[in-house]
Amino acid sequence: MTDPRALAWPPAPIKTERLVLRESEARDRAAVIELNASPEVGTYLGGPRPRAELERTVPEVPGQRPGFFVVELDGATIGTIQLDPHDPSPSGNRRLEAGETELGYLFLPEAWGYGYATEACSAALDWFAGALHDEPVVLYTQTANARSMRLAAKLGFTELERFEAYDAEQWFGVWSSVTPPA
């Protein structure tokens, strides 16, 4: 498998019908802090992080790394998408074999319910498939997170397993641009 961190970065902005996925800029810092400090966004991620801590620790240009996209709607940052090397722990061979890249996403609550996450994640996965053909992508979410469970299904992730972690049932799935033989 090819390491996703080896991709040429940044790519040209990715434009969808309503959104732009682009590399992070200094103007995105406030939105990144808001995403991570939001109680609604943090509900299934261990809770919000303290705003004062984020103000101290978020760099002037957040997320400057391969696989980190800012999602923009009409010039405003509404979320982020990450395609990052994944941590297969808790240990399990199936998770190690599933893929090396994990899809993550955060959207501001005012952007929920309009299909932006589906549109943006689809575009990011299409870009990834074009850059690293045949490489699978994995996704973890709590089964209690109904929105993320619906998004995983819409994007075409296939469930591999469920397990307990962080005092909640977790869902683990895989996506591939390659259609398996019939």
C-alpha cells in the first residue's frame, strides 16, 4: 500500500456543485477553533475542547498537512475533511488489513442537514481514488451517531466490525473505489 502522506500536496481546489475543498489558510483558524470547541460537534468525539486551550495550540494556519481539506460554502468555512493515516488500535488484524487511510470530518452545526458532508466527503474520496487508485479508506464512528452512520452508508462504506471503546459501541467500515468482482 502507498502511504497517503506521500501524495503531492496541496492539490488544486476541488469544486463541487456548492462547495470548494481547499488547503487551509490563516483565515480558517477561527472556524477550526469553533469546530473543536463546539459541544454539538464534540458530542461523539469525547466532548468539546476548551476554547482557551485551542486559542493557545491551534497554529496560525491549521491543518497544513496532506489530506486535510477545508470545506468552504460561498466563501465561508463550514467544515474540514481529513484523509489521514489511521490508527488500527485497539489491535486487530482486520483493521490493519482494511486500509491505511482514515476519513474524518467535522462540520459546523449550522451546516448540518443540507447534504454538505455527503457532497464534500464524496469529492474528497473521488480525489483520493484518483491519486491512489485501489487504496481503501476506513471510517470509525459511534453507532449512536445516527448522522455519521447515515453518511457512511451514503458514501458506500461497508461495515467490517463493531466493538466497544470509550464506553460506547463503535462502528468500523471500509470504502474502496474498486468494485469487487461479482
